[in-house]
Amino acid sequence: MGSTSTSYFLNSGHDDFQTIGTSTQGYVWGNGGSWYPVLGQVVPAVGSDITFDGSVTGEVRGVHVDKVGICTTFGLDYPPWGEEVCNLIQATGSSPICASGDSGGPVDQHTSGASDSPVDAVGTIIGFSGNTCWAEEISREESASNTHLQTA
């Protein structure tokens, strides 16, 4: 998509994301060449379903939100004790919903049950363990980077 403009990794805000320059419009690409207009953003409710869309795993819809606004420590092999990342959304699927190489991919919530419905941005993929995946909230990423969400 583009080169890293700024990396927000292991900073005082406990973030883990990068910004890139892009000329794209406010759309999210799904499986099979499908695409969905991005209308806005949301922090999803616990118990609601969201979509993870990593470059390795692809679009995985109907993923159950377990927790929002949490902190988790990743990579205990990082010196000296790992990386704590906050402002996270945790979701669990019946099978793996993201994998190594999916980091930075979009997480969204469809605005209706229709397969081609528009989406609200939720965040970006930052880590996984088994069938659980975490995303950093888009509102936190915007605030930390002084950027805004590009909508359709």
C-alpha cells in the first residue's frame, strides 16, 4: 500500500501501529474482489460481531467481540519483558481469525446483516493467539497520530 510514514511502536501511549501515505478512497476490500464503503467508525459492543481482514487469513466475518478497551502484553521474548498494548478489542472465533502476517489489516463492523453492506471501521489487527485476535481501536490510532479516517 505504501511506505511507513510514522511507526507508533513501544511508545508511551502503549500503541502498536504504523501510518502510511495513501491515495486510496474510503473502502475496505474483502474476499473475492468484494469491497465495502467505510461510513464511519465504532467501538463495537461486547457480544457483537466484527470482521477481521488480514493479508494472510483474508476476510473472516462474524467474529465475536469478547472485550473492549483492554491492555495485553505481547511478545514476552522482547527485551526485557514484552510489549504492553492498550486500547484493544479482543475477539474470538471458532477457528483462527488472524495469523502472522495479518498485522495492520483492517477490522470493521458491517452496518447491516447484508453481505454487501457498508462498514464502520473498528481498528487494525495487532496480534493473535490461537483463535483469539486483537485490534487496536481506530479512534486511539487517529488520536495518537493526529490523522483522520478516510470515508467513502
